[in-house]
Amino acid sequence: MNKLYEDSALGRIGEGRRQSMAAQYEQEQHDLRAKKTGLETLIQHAEKVYANAENYMLLIRYYYVV
């Protein structure tokens, strides 16, 4: 993002192009944050499922021995 502003200030790209690229960057950041949140939720769910499976296996071992 800093490079984008630098290029704009030095006249390497026009203001319209800079605004367009900045908007795309902001949208990408928003999308990545949403994806991160979704993946964190998925990981939490998987961890709960794994913990439940471990507990179930412990019960099976307990009652198998008894």
C-alpha cells in the first residue's frame, strides 16, 4: 500500500488508477479477514470433534477392559 502511494506521489501512476488499486486492496483485506474468521471457526469445531472422539475412545477402552 505504501508503494502505491509512493508511485502516485511520484507521478508513476495516475490518481484514478491509485484509487482503483486502493479499493481493490481494501476489498481483498476485507475478504481475507472474513476467510480467516471462517477458518478459525472451522478449526475450533474440528478441535471439539477430535476431543469428543478421544473421550469416546477412552470410554471404549474402559468398558472393553471391564
